[in-house]
Amino acid sequence: MKGTKLAALSLCAALLLSSCGTPAEKATVSAAPQEGTYKAGTYEASADGRNGPVKVSVTFSADAIEKVEITEHTETGGIADPAISDIPAAIVDYQSLGVEAVSGATITSDAILAAVADCVKQAGGDVDALKAVPVGEGPKVETLQDTTVDVLVVGGGGAGLSAALSAAQNGASVIVVEKLSALGGNTLRCGGAFNTYDPEGQANNPMDEALASTVEGLLAHEDVSEEHAALKAEVQEQWDEYKASGRTNLFDSPEWHALQTLDAGDYLGNISQIRTLTSNSLDTLHWLSDNGVNWSDEVSTVVGALWNRSHQTLPDPSGAEIVAALENAARDEGVQIYLDTKAESLVSEGGKVTGAVLTNANGETVTVKATKGVILATGGFGANPDMLKEYNQEGSKWENIEKLSTNNTPGATGDGITMGLDVDANLVGMGWIQLMALNSISGGGISGYVNSTAFVNKEGKRFVAEDQRRDVLAEGALAQTDQMFFGICDNKEATLRMAQEALDGQVQYGMISRGETLAELAETIGVPAEALEQTIAEFNDLVKAGKPDEFGRRTWEGTIEEGPFYAVAFSPCVHHTMGGLEINGNAEVLSADGAVIEGLYAAGEVTGGIHGTNRVGGNAVPDALTFGKIAGENAAAK
Ligand code: ADP
């Protein structure tokens, strides 16, 4: 997602700086440098960014900064993109180092400014004088005013953008409002893993004894409802057919995906909603491809995904790829997007939702009338400690949850839930809150994929099946010394998931640890070397055997044998809130008596009930995008 319109718009709308300024504005800049200000030439420098060094190359003429280029960096795609693309342009446009950092990418912005300042010094320029050069007023931001539209989408993450795109593709006029200065929400921050049954993509994934015993185990589970019994019967038939066929590649189907999702949520997820998800997810994957998302050929298991059906975006394994593609496709379809624009409440007439009251980017109160519907796609409440405390159930596994850190967007404050409650929407599963065990303490990390990785505690021992449910992983991690553990992998896995340059950068900045041998790695991370060597030797034997181990791990792939070896330190944080607005298969919001609230749709993390107590890793993105697509289609059809 390099240099997209997202980057440009987020920056302009945030009024952070003026790279969007016109040449006329440029001419009004005072304190213009005079001939002889710089020793003409190209200079290079680097400064520390979020993930490692940010290197710049700056070309000067005698009186101007002619060009600023970022030549190398390992900053996070999507989050850092606005800074990478627009700060250099602003420096040149305004001949100033007084450019403000981009909100959400402050460390990257500061690194660019510091490295350019270094080049200015090398060229004999006056850094302090350049810092004092004003960057102008910036462009006038287009703000949302009172208006009427077919469909209003609240929230510009994955669910909101897919709802907007599908509504527009189905002929509706659409406005998206996003309260932050950039689109993307948690979808932008996540790894973009997308679970779906995919016969073509999974053709080369093998089946083994451990995986077969997983299928048999779930088929042997006692019936919890008629719907469950019916689902099991379908899977049983497919499983019998599979065994009779003599196939050796991975068994999978939408129904098996559904059964695993149901089981992982302790049989409390809504079966019909789960089936809607798993039977439409492949379609959604293809729709995303049609709209510009590229997928890796490799299908594997992201943490907590339980089966080899996680698809990964290209070129980066990141939700940023999905957000960028959806934004571009939505704009091409004529969707209007307003940043820094917050929906405050819904307007309802005679029980029907007809629009919303919002605060626009200038702080003015405006009303949007939505003739076909309002789609709430505001995400969860992981960044709202008051709501976490209020809804964390008595006897929950997570004590003092409001005190844990979160890896959520600051926008995840549960606004859609509050707005929904005001129009009598029903809430389901509010106490089911997911912690993410794989929360990197340093901010660095190799990947969320578990196939060829061992989780090891400070004593050098494994303590959990790495392919387990996320709640099991988090509970296991919280019980270890200092509530932390290390993900250990070898060079094969590390270089499969991350470019060598990025790995080197993260090692240099202490974000991940590397050792030529396991003993060297153990010393670096402060773990007893003998224990680590023994643990990894046992892990490798288990991979070769391909059988369930003492913790119940079943999905094995690569050994950890090829040096150098890598370790990332992790500690659990608040990750996903499974509860929220109840919706039906059309993504219509339901009230407590089960009736549809006319004119109101919801999709993504703002909704509740589908995942039960625990969400399967890699199911959130297909959930948000599939129900977003459904919401958009249905609202447009009204
Ligand atoms: P999902 O995966 O369900 O799409 P995300 O977290 O990716 O969830 O996106 C939700 C987006 O909604 C975030 O970018 C968040 O800032 C935005 N949002 C939350 N509340 C509001 C609101 N009141 N008005 C506008 N945008 C909102």
C-alpha cells in the first residue's frame, strides 16, 4: 500500500502539514533561502524509526532542497505510509523542517525529519532556521455538511469499506465517515490473515494422523442442538467420502470450517451466522481479488486458526493491503469518504433508522439522512477501559482486564454499541473478550504464523500447544514467569515471513533476537541454553512424527534446525471483543424481541454472537468483509 490516495487524503484531512498545498501557497513562504545557502549535491543520513533505521537521500541545489527520498526503511506498511509518502514532499514544497508529524506515524515522521536535518547540516544549511519556516495553512479540508445519501457507513475499517464498496457496486450513493485521521481501524493493524476453505489454494496442504484425529474428535462431540447435529451429519458425510476417495491432501469444507469455529467458541456461537460466514468466505476472497487484493499461494495457519486455511496478502502479510485495495475500489465507485468525522447518534423516525447526527472535521454538528440505511461498522471496544471493565464477566479468566494493554486502534471505543443501544438494539456475548498472546513486547516480530514455531517460557520449556485456541494460549502465557514467553523459529521460517533486510533491522534495534546457534540465542534472551536446546530437539522429533504431543498440538510443519535462530518476546494484551450488536444473516440489526430494526445494518467487530466465547484466529477479517459485503448489498437493495 505504498503512496495511495489513503495516504494523501489522511494527511490532508488531518491538517497535519501541507504537502497538498498549491504552488501559489509555496510562493508565499517567508524566509526563503538565498543563493549559496547549501553546498549543492546529494547527501545521505539515517535516523531511528519505529522498526529500525530510516535512511534518506537529500539533493540540494545552491539555494533549495530539491529532492528528499527515503532510500531504505522497515516501517510498518499502512501505518507509516502517510509519513513515508508525504513528509518528504512537504519538506520540498515548503523548504521547511517545521513540518508536523503525521498522527499515528509520529516516530517515522520524526525519523525522516531528523535524517533530513542531518543532511541539511552536511550541506552547510541552517537547521534551526529551516525549522522556523512556516508550512502554510494547508488546504481547506472538504468537510461533511447536512446532506442526503442512499447509504451512510459509519466506520472506515474493513467492514465499513467492504460495505461501502458493495453498496456502491449495487447502485447506491454512499458516504463513509471515519472518526480518526486515517482509514483502516484494527483491519489496518492486523496481519490480514483470511480463513477460508479453498480447494485450489489448499491442494498442496497435506493431511496427517494428527489432523484426522481432530476431525474424528469433533464428530464424536455430543449434540448440543439440532442445528449442531445437522452440521455434524453433513461433515460426517463429507469425511466418509474423503476417506473413501483415497485423497491425501487436506480435508476441508465450509461445514468443517463452521464446526471448528463453533467448537472453538465453546458451542455458544450462532450456528446460522457461522454458516453464513464459512459458506460465503471463498466468494469474499475472490471478490477481494477482483477488487485489487493479491494473495500468496501459500495457505497455512495463523495463530489460533486451528487448520491450514489462512490466506495471506501480498506483498506484505498485512490488513493494510486489504484496506488500500478497498479504499481505491470504493473511491473508483464514487464512494465519498470523510475522515475526522464522527457519528454521535442515530436518527430514528417511527422505529426506523433514517440517518445520523455527526461531528464533522471542523467540529460542526451535521445531519446525514440515509434513505436506504445506516451501516454501523465501528469496530469493537478493546480500547475503551470503562467498557472492558463493565462487560468483563464475573469469574472471567481475565482479571483486571481494563489494566492490560491493547493492540487495538484508538478508535475501538464501542461507539456503535452505544448508538445501537439507544435505538433498542440487542447485545450478545458482551463478556467474551479475546486476549492476544502473540503481543510483541518490543513492537517487533516475525509473524503470527505458528506452523514452524515453538513457544518457550523463560525456563526454556514449551508450555502450550502453539496451534491452540487463542484463549488457551493467553491463559497459558499469563501463567508463565513474568506473564511472557518467546516465539522461537529458525532461518527458514523467519525468511519465509519477513525480508532479510527487515529482519536485520529489527535485530539491530533489539526488537527481535538472533543467535547463530540455539545456545547463543539462549544467552541473548536469558534462557538456560541446555533447556532450550533440549526443548527444540524434542519439538523437531514431534514435527517429524506428526502426531499430537503432550499439550495436544496437531498441526506440524517445519522443524527448527537451520541457523541462525530467532526469538520474539510476547506478553498477552486485549485484542478482540466478541460481543456486540445482534444481526441476522442479512446483516440487519435486531432488537431484544428479535425484530429487525428497519434501516439499521451492522458488520464486523461491532457485532456479537458469531464467534461464541473465543474467536478463531484468521476468522475476523472474513467475518468483517463478508458481513460488510452482505450489509452493503442489502442496504443498496432497499
Ligand atoms: P472492523 O474490522 O469491524 O471493520 P475496524 O476496527 O477495522 O473494525 O474499523 C472500525 C473503524 O470505525 C475504526 O477505524 C474506528 O476509528 C471507526 N469508528 C469507531 N467509532 C466511530 C464513530 N463514532 N464514527 C466514525 N468512525 C468510527
